[in-house]
Amino acid sequence: MSGQAEASSKSEARLCGELVWIVDSAASHHVTNKSSNVSNYIATDGRTVPLTNGQTADAMGKGSPLLNPQTGVPFYLKEVLYVPSLADNVLSVRAVTRHGGAVHFVEDTCAVH
């Protein structure tokens, strides 16, 4: 991932283009609830995502959405799972760092590098 985006940690979400993403330090993967959010879409079979309530949700595919933050440079997220049953899009801090990026929280701002 390249570029930088900022999100408000007070509301845990920031509008990136037309998408709202929840920044989650416990999530293992980035997830989106709309397949139209991703490019290079590939259907997946049998993949599940653990949820905070102990249940799992089915991932139907994966791809790379382009994020257009209100500040910073547009960038693609890698390997974002499409999970239609979720209410929100989730940006995983762990996935950002796994792909060589960094997430910094300062006061009410979250910067993704």
C-alpha cells in the first residue's frame, strides 16, 4: 500500500471517497460489505472471518478497493475480503502493518502510511 490517509479516531471512521471505513486494531483482515467497492475482484469459496462476538461470517470474494481520502494521496488496499453480511467496512491495522504500512494515532487523528 502506498500513500497516506487520515481518519478521525473520535468517530472511528472517515469518509474516503464515498466509503466509510472503521479503523480496527483487532481485525485480522480488511473487509468490505459491497463487492462493487473492489477492483480485481476474485470469488472465494469457504473462507470465513472471525467476528468480535465469537461467530464467523462468510467471505464471498476479495479484491483491492481504491481509497480516496479527504486528505492525502489515493491508494489501493490489498486483499480486502468481501463479506456482505457485515454492516461496515473495516480497515485492519494488523493488515496494514502486515503489508509494510504503518498506522499512527495522534490525538483525534489516525494516519495510515
